[in-house]
Amino acid sequence: MSASPAVIVEIVSFANPPGASREQLLEGARATLPRWQANRDLVRKHYAASLDGSRGMGIYLWPSVEAAKAGHDAAWVAAAEARTGAPVSITYHDLLMVLDNETGTVTEPPASTR
């Protein structure tokens, strides 16, 4: 097992437009790529949608809660809620361990700052 820097997992959940196709959801996600690629604090982002397509989810890995909150500040939340017409849910989690079967590794980052 290897160690790595502490990691915060941020889960952002929001309403998707009713009836949007998978391709439409992907188009919307692709439009956000430049913003997140330019954010040097962001370690990784996973884009997801509920199986019925009604909810979207971003799963972010950050070095700290402060970095996560800077990425999703009050202006971002207000714009997302105005765009979707529904509240955005944001939660923060301490990443305990990563099992990566592709690389055959297990990583245990140190405890994050809470």
C-alpha cells in the first residue's frame, strides 16, 4: 500500500433538465471542461447521472475543503440553482482508501483536515 496527500471527496448533486438525453447531458458536461481543467487545485472530477437521468452528480477530489469551497462558491451555487430550478446538494468526505483494480494498487491517504 502506498501513501499519498490527504484528499477530500466533494459530492455535488443537482437536478438535470427533465427528459434530457444522455448526449444532451454529456454536451452540458463537456461545456464545463475548460473551467475545471483550469482549476489547479482540482485533483480529479467524475461526471455522473442517475440511471433515469433526472439527477446529475459531480464527484470531485480536492486537497482540502477550502479548495472545494472555492471551486463551488456562493456564486457558482446560485448560478447552478438558477439554471436547474432546484437546490444543489454539496457534501464533503474524508477519502479513507482507494482500491484501483486497473493498476492493482491500494492507496491510503492521510486523514484530511476536517
